[in-house]
Amino acid sequence: MKHVSLLIPEGEPTLSCIVLAYEILSAANEYYKTHKGRGPVFKVELVGETRKSRLREGPFSVQPEKHYREIGKTDLVIVPAIHGNFDEILKKNRALVDWVKEEYLAGAEVASLCTGAFLLASTGLLQGKQCSTHWEASNEFRQLFPSVDLTTEKLITDNNGIYTTGGAISSMNLVLYLIEKHYDRETAIYISKRFQIDINRSSQSPFTIFIGQKDHEDSEIRKAQLFMENNVGEKILVSELADKFAIGRRHFDRRFIKATGNTPAEYLQRIKVETAKKSLETTRKTINEVMYDTGYSDIKAFREVFKKYTGLSPLEYRNKYNKEAVMDYL
């Protein structure tokens, strides 16, 4: 039987994340015993810095079963989502973060759920590796951990026993992934049906809302961002944009990437797609009308860019999020 340390960090871990992970792993053990006639694969324990209650969300509370130093050896560490001031939370959990790194170097696997990636990244184990987290926290994550390859379009990343996942309830897809790896496919399918988790999901792109990073000190680049956003229906050439702000093209590109985490061309595409998404969600415009409104004239190019950032075609996206448009079509 393998030992799982489900962490209770100091600060503001997310209660639902902890409870769901615990319930799903317990259900996998139960299924394995009942339907396979075999003992549990995982022994799950809540682990923290003290045995006292550390998490409060309204009337709810949870407390660790053991201090992390009471764990002789663990096989899997699960870091739950956290919220609040990430800098302060990282400072409060320095000792726990060091322990997570020690356990990984001693042979344990480590998995972060949603914004638990902030704690995992602070171990240094993610440097140069791919990582996913909640899309809403991506700008702050890139600022704190620029050496990590953040890929929020991916639902799950797997780097030699280091796992990360996208945000909110979708982080349970990683728990399902771990069940398939350590139990078997049959158990994973049963758990996916029992908890109604889509076992085939691989991206969180359909749920992402692009929020341009403007929390930087480059005032000229911020002006360029605002110009793009205020002229989303126009065809804007990056070379013309660089000239408009009297910055050489290559220097403009470097400054833009440093400030926003995107190339100017990517930023243009993403704000156009975000505008198109809102129109598809809230209006009865045709796909072509939405395309023209966002400065595209080639339907094939528009579909390719839209699917690149959402994982869906414009029609699929409208059918998913615009009930009125679907009823009109029917």
C-alpha cells in the first residue's frame, strides 16, 4: 500500500479541493476492494505543520492528522489549491515546501491541484518544466516563476513524477489520472462515472478568459496593449504598431514579451478571440459576422485561430455557451 500525503498548507487552502481529492481516492480504494477483491492501493492522510485546525472557510474547518515530520516515508504528495496573497502564503509554508522537495528527491511523486502549483513551483522542481494552473492566476504565476514553462491550455502536465493541473473542479481530472496510473483503467472509468468527471478532457482552454497582463512598468507597451484592445475590429500590423510608438520592431517584440508574456501577434490573436467568444456567447450574430467584427476576413484562418485558443470551433463554442442561438437554430 502506498502512502499519500494530502497537504493542509498554512494560509488559505481550498476546502473543496481537499475534500474532493480525499473522497475520490477513498472511493477508488472502496471500488478496488469490492469489485477486485484486493486491498487499498493508497493510504491517504491529511498532513500539515501542526495537528491544529488550519483551514477555515465560513463555518467549515479541517485539520491535519499528522505533522509532516511524523511521516516516515510518503509515496505521493498532493498539494491542494490555495487562494489569497500568494507571496504571504509561500512565506508561511517555507518549511513545508522544503519537505515536499526532500520527499520528491527521496523518490516520492508530487502533484499540485489548481493554484497549488504556486507552492510546488516554489520548491524549484518545476524550473524549465511545463506546468499548468488556473488560467486566472497565470499572470501572477509568470511574474513569480518566470523560469517555469506555464501552459495553462493543458489540463494535466506530467514531468517525471511531478504533476500539475488546471483550475477549480477540473483539477480532479489529475486525481483521476493518478488513479488510472496506480490502480487501473477500469477503476478510473468507474470513478469518472460515479463523480461525473469527463475522463477524456485534456484542455482547460474552453473555460479560459484571456486577461491581458498590464501589471508591469513599461508604459509604452501598456499603451500599445490598450490600442490593440480599443481597435480589435481593425487589421493591425505589428510593424505599424511598433512604428506608432517609435520603437524598433525587434526591440518592441522583446519589450512586449517581457511585459505581457505574449508576443504582440499572440496578444492580438487572443484579444480578438476573446471578443469573438463574448459575441458568440451573448448575441445572435452569424459566425461570419463575428469574424468580420474581429478584423478577420478569411473564415479558415478565423476558425484555426479560434480553435487554437479555445479547443473548439466557433460553431461548437456558440452551441456550448449560447442557449438562445442554439434554440433559434433548432
